[in-house]
Amino acid sequence: MPPITVTQFSSWISGDGLKRDYVSWDEISANAKLAAISGEDQLFPVHNGFDWKAIDKSLSKNDPSKNGRAKGAAASTISQQTAKNVFLFQGAAYIRKPLEAVYTKLIEWIWGKHRILEVYLNTIEMGKGIYGIEAAAQQYFHKHAKDLSRNEAAQIIACLPNPKVYTVKPESRFVAWKSNWILRQMNHLQSDKNVQALINKK
């Protein structure tokens, strides 16, 4: 794991604080792994780092010729988010995106899905100044990441679109809605052979 990422350092110097505690793959609940895939990137086990259909859909929504203004953001897979969080920086997308694409391909080739998901769950922001699934589990539920229930894992992952705004504790309206949606997706995906092969990998 990186000693500190640019995003984490920025959080610390901005006054948001920095809570993190990196843990190994075996110390992360299968519920958290399944919730992350279900909520953030359902094709993660099988894509090459990019979800081209989601990107195409996002670009069509962002086409100014269609409605005069952009409505959505470019789709980001777990691999892309990991590349950005570990190696790059937030903002300045026109500079970052080409570099993000390069790092995404590199980690897909060198790390593979197992390692990418492990690093993702250890470095993603899951609340104001809270980074990684272990710190989030301790902060919100006073337990280790390996002990998270399905509901608890879904609640944490539900905050990811904007963890500073969509709070887990107290539970924001968005997190309440999104966590229920994630739980339904977990029920659909839990029997998928590619998902099972990844989250149960030792």
C-alpha cells in the first residue's frame, strides 16, 4: 500500500483529518468486496479496466449539442478510481484523465483484479477524512472490516459518490436509499461465477 496518497495528504493539510488503517485481503469481509462491486462497478471482474458501454452512455449525456449542458460525469470503474486515488490527484480532469488511462492499464496488467480491489478498499475515501474499509468499519460500526455484515458494508459503499456529503452516521437520505439498492444488487450478483471467484480468492 502507498504510505500516503495525494488525496489523503490533501485531506490532512485541509483540516479534514486522516483516519486509515490498511488491512490485507483476508482481513476484509466478503460482504464489503461484494458491496463494492455491486455498488460501484458490476462488470469489474470481467472488464479490461474500462466499462466502454458506461463511458459511451456518459459521453452521450455530456454532449452539449443534445441539451446545451453537461448532465453527468464520465463513468469510472474500480480500476480507474484506484489508479486515480493511488497515483494521481483529484480535479483537473483534462490533465489527469490521459494519465489515469495509462495507470489503469498498467495496474490491470501488473496487479490484476484481486490486488486492485484490495488497494481500492484500503484507499478510497469513505467519509470526511476516513480512508479505507477498516477505518470506516471502526468509525461507523466499532468493528473490524472482516466482521462487517451485508447491511453495514452496503451502507459504507453507498456513501462513495460523495462521502463528505452522503454520511453513513448519521445516515443521510441518499445513503439509506443507495444502500438498499446495493443490497438488491448484491443478491443478484452473489451467485455470479466471476464475482464468486474473485471475492473468494485466497
